[in-house]
Amino acid sequence: MYNFSALDEEGKDDVYTPVQWNPKHDSILLREYFPQHNGPRILQVFDVRRGIVLQTLPHADVVSWSPDGADIIVAEGNTLIWHYAKLY
């Protein structure tokens, strides 16, 4: 797994980890964000082409795109939760 650091305004390292590319939209990446300032880890739907975050979700240990790329599937215990993905 790869980790990418980025500098925030105060010069502290934040870390982003790619989780999975969207299966239908080439420029959409699901990534995990680890804030340097001990904030909670979050998932981000990131448009690489435009360089913007389209959506944020709470951290999940098991997460995947739906086969059609329209939803994000999160496993919580024995339950699957489908989140509509904001792609634009």
C-alpha cells in the first residue's frame, strides 16, 4: 500500500492512502485521509483530474465501490451499508 504526504497550511504532514479506483470513472479515487493533528481518519471520494474532494465518509476498515461505481459499500460487523457516491 502506498501513502502520500501533503503539507497543510501550518507545515504539518497529513497522509493520504489510496483505497480503490472507481470501476467506471477513471479520475475518481476512494482514499483514506489521516490528519496529522490526531483527528479522526476519514474516507474521501477524490477527483484526481480536478484535484477536489467530492465527498467524505467516516473511516471504515472494509470498504469498496459497487460494481457500477455509483455507490460505496461499507462493512460494519455483519451489515453492509451502501452510500450513494457523489461523483460530480
